[in-house]
Amino acid sequence: MTTTGKVWFVGAGPGAADLLTLRAARVIGAADVVIWAASLVHVDVLAHARADAEIVDSSQLPIEGVLPLYRRAAAEGLTVARIHSGDPALWGAVQEQLDLCRALDLAVEIVPGVSSFTAVAAIVGRELTIPEVAQSVILTRLEGGKTPMPPGERVRDFARHGTTMALFLSAARSGQAQAELLAGGYPPDTPVVVAYQATWPDELVVRCALADLEATVKEHRLWKHTLFLVGPALAATGTRSHLYHPGHFHTFRRAEPAARAELRRARAAGSGDGPR
């Protein structure tokens, strides 16, 4: 009778091994087989693996090279930890592997990880959703690369929203990225954070204006493992969240009457509506 194993798809975070979640470290430590890509995942994460675990570097393997490991896991009842950089939900090529594992009757489970865009925001000490400035974050990549973009997902179209954008996998075409962001309506002085290998030992994080994005990327000779954060929230000051305003109330806290009245007046003056 066929024995069924399990494959865990583990988000390793942006690089630093101590940014693994407790669950990720536990799963890696319990696995019979640990599959990781040396080109994307820092070697320090392997410190969590068992001494007798089989360690496989998938950086030079297509999915067909990993498939025999999944088949063996199904036949022998093995537990596999498939480590992905960042969070597996974003550009992780996970869905096709989930489909293959399920076809082999393997149990599957995903462990989320810290994404590089949140790691970079932490490095530069910025909130990406600033009241009255930006309340949305767009995660995307530049069109024209190896993977075609669906219709309607051009960078310039997203840029028209003027909110915070995290632009992945685009450093090799920084000139095109800059042109598309400007064409979409971001002003030339829009702040940009350029982050290479965030949280790795050779991390490089620099700030520039959008008008200088291409020159900055080329100056530092960046073309891979680089993320751009773009938008006015990266420099905004002077705004205040209603969450901690004394006039705001919720299940655990009552509003101060005078502050509540002030907040109501401010909302009505700003939007024509009362408090929400």
C-alpha cells in the first residue's frame, strides 16, 4: 500500500535566519528532506535542519528535478520542507508544486514568511500606509520580463493611484521602471527606497528621488535581488491615525467627549460626512 508523506512550503523571509517564524523553524527542524535554493535563501536557515536530514539545493533544478523527491516522500512517508524566499504567496512558483503534490496524494501545508517589502519598510523605519497620504500598498512587477503580465496590470496604470508601490523583480530594467512610474503620474521628486539583499550581510539600502532611480541603480550596479518602494508615504509627516485619537472609541475604550466632538467636526469639514 502506498504511504503518504507531507510537503511543507516554508517562507524563509527576506534573508536573515532570525526572521523565520517559530513555526517555520519547527517545520524545518522536523523535516526528513529540506529543499532550498542557494541562489535565493540564506544558508543560515539550514541551521534549523536536523543533522541527519537530507539537504537538497534546488537552485540548478527545474521542477522536474524536484518531482522525484516528492514521489519518494509519497512512497516512503517522508516529511519535506520546501523553503522559499520571502512569503510563498508572492512570486514563489508554489501553486504548480501544490498541484503536483496533491496529484501524488501528498499532504501539503504552507508556512507564511516575512516578505521583503515589509522587511525593507522596517529597515528604513517607515509605515507604508499613512493617514490622508496612502492607505493602500500595490505589490507588482515591471511588465516585459520573462513572465508575461496579464492585461491591465501595467506599472503605469497602477502608478495612477499615487499610493505606495512595492516593485519587485524590476532592477534589471530600472530605466523602464522609472519611465513607467513617471508616466503613471508619480512626480519626479517622489521618494524611492532601493533595497538590495535586504537583511543579508551584504544588504544595501539607499534612498533617492524617482527622477534619479535609474542612475542610482546603475551607480550601485544592481540588477537582481533588488526591491523598489515608491510613494509619498515614504517621506510623509504630520498626519495622525484616528485609532489612537482620544476621540476615537472601540470595544475596549471610550472616547473623550470633547475630543470626540473635535474629531467629528474635522471629519465633517474634510469629507462632508460625519464620523465612521
